[in-house]
Amino acid sequence: MRMIKYIKCNGGITSNGDQNYINASYRLPVSGLNTFVEASFIYSNQQLGSNLTALNAKGDSNIATLRVSHY
């Protein structure tokens, strides 16, 4: 049985200095039968700029996921 673990971080996308996005995940095999558990977390925040600043629109989002998969 070959144990494969990885941590993936697709992070730090910034647009106009007013938008940020970070995605981190961890995948772990739980058996020798191609079954995996994966946990991930996504954070982003946005604030409109340029012509849309007067709208004062902004927001944050947090998404957590726990998944079991079998291949």
C-alpha cells in the first residue's frame, strides 16, 4: 500500500487590491482501496473599486468542505 498525502494551497489571487482569494485543502488516504478523505477551506473578500466605489459594496465568504471519495 502506498500512502499519498498532499497539501494544496492555491492562494493569494489579488485583483485591483480589493479582492482576495485563498483555497487550502488536505487529502489523506484512509484505506488501501482508493478511498480518501479531503478537507478544504476557502476564504475570499471583495470590495468594489473604480466606478463602483460609491455603492460601498463589499463582502467576505468562508466555505469549509469535508469529502470522502472512492476511485
